[in-house]
Amino acid sequence: MSKGIGIIIVILVHSMIPMINPVTTHLSSFAIALFFILAGLTYNGEKHRNNLRRFMSSRARQFMIPYFALYIIIMLIFLPLSSNVDTYLTPDQLLFWFLYGAGPPNQSTHLWFLPVLYFGLVLFVLIDRVVYRAPLESRLSLVILLPVLAIAIRDWFTPILVPWHLSSILLATTFCIIGNEMRRWRGLRSWRSESTVRDIAIFCIALVVLLVVSEMNGFVDLAVDRYGINAWLYMVTGTVGTILVFSLSSLLERSRRAVRAILTLGENSQTIYEIHPIFFYLVPSALFLVGWTNTDIGAAFNLFWPVRLILGLLLSLPFAIYLVPRSRALRLIFTGKSE
């Protein structure tokens, strides 16, 4: 359910970008961190710790096959278009940023998330192999040290983007550690308690903390190495925002209809994430067909974010549910699995 809520938030933020307003500022403060924390929360160390090669191989198929497949498809689409349409990147520029592993500045594709999640998770499981029996203080010290290293790497490359998002990978690993500590604390149990009043109180407290701290930190965009004012404030908003989503999930468990809908989104969140920006292009295409000029479309871009949000959700979900499972090629491209 948390994945389902998370993917709705991600599509909402993507539908509004490049607008930076209170909505995108507060939601960007935890939307991506939620998935990193969930990766650490659901990691079963007892099962995988003694066979990390198999674990890393399965996650490589899940995340890196879609990353390379979709990026190559994008380059192949840009190649014929570049001679007839004013694309924002030429094929050779797209190839350069593909090899560089980050960028272009302020125009990075959403696919950056897949390798950052994969390599962040790989680094986490390697660290966990060493420190899983260490005292809590030693494990939590990494939550301080890894962001320090991330900031140092980011500052060293500034104003150039960090190749292959190495600094963001360190932050992803940090959130994985936080998620795994949550697992140690309370396992995978629902965050719902026996008291609805208590659940609502936790939700409200988390919401207030998130609004205050995310306002202090500002807009976050890991795709361009932007962590807000302070990476540790991002650690706070990412963690508190995740707790907020967990609390909301627990409250929604009381509604069977909401559970079914959100679980379906969560179960297909990776495919939905990978495909949803494609449907955003239906908006300018439709406007162009009815006579709007490129200038008119650009000037009205911010007004059509609700349409992009609706299209992103309503078209991505049936694509993930009905089309991908029926095609071996699509399963391989979007999930890394051919069976």
C-alpha cells in the first residue's frame, strides 16, 4: 500500500515539474526516499546475507535490464525524430549522457532512479554483511557518515553532475539502512494500532514535522544532485514522510475498496514509474493537433498538470496490468523478467 501511495505522489510531482511550489517542495522531500526505505525494510538479511551474489543478480535483472532497455529505446526514437523534429536532445548528446550515467543538467530522464536504487541497495547489503551484528550506535553512525561523503562528492563535482549519481547512491544506501532499522524495530507489521485516535495523532504529528522541516530544506531533486539546503534535513524529511505514508496506509486499511486499488498500484509501481512520462506527451500532441503552436503550448504548460496526472495514472495502470504480462518482450523491458 505504501508503494501504491508513493507512486501516486511521484506521478503528481512529475506532472507539476518544473514548477517549484509548496506541493512539489513538500512531496519531493520524501517521495523517492520512501522507495529506498522500503527496499531496506523488505530486505531479508537472514535469507540473503549468505548468498549476496544471487540477490544482487536478481535485483540487477529487475532494475538494470529495464534501465538499459528503456534508455536504448529512447535513443532509437530520438534518432529518426532528430532530422524532422526539434527534439531537446540530439542522439549523440543522449548517448553521451547515457555513458556518463547522469544528466543532462535540468533535463535528466526519470530512468536515473533505477540504477541509483540498484547500486544503493547493493552497497547497503554489502555493508549489512559486515555490520549486522554491530551495536546500534555503530550502524546508525553510517546515517551520519554516508551523507557527509555524498556531500563531499557532490561538492567536488559541482557545477557538473556527479557521474552515475554516486552521491545520490550513498543517500539511497543511507535510507536503506534506516528502513532496515525499522525492520529490526517492528518487523513488517502494520503501523495500525488498536486506537484510531492514536493513529490519527501519529499521522498529524508526522505531517506537521514534515511540513516544517521540508519548508526549511526546500525542493529536492536527486536526478540533478539537489538535496535541498541540507542533506541531513533530507534524511529527516525522507524518514518522517515515510512514516507519514505508513500511517496513512494503516488508516486506509479500514477501507476494502481503497486497499484493493492502492495494492494494485503498489504491485505494479515499477512498471507504472517507467512508463508514466510517455503519456504526458499526449497533452502537447493533442493541443498541437487542434491548432495550438509550440509557443502557446509552452506558455500553458503549467496549467495542464492535472491532465498529465490523470493520464499518467489512468493509462499507466492498465498498461502494467493487461499489456506487460501478455508480452514476453514487454515483461523483459519493464520488469527484467521474460517468464
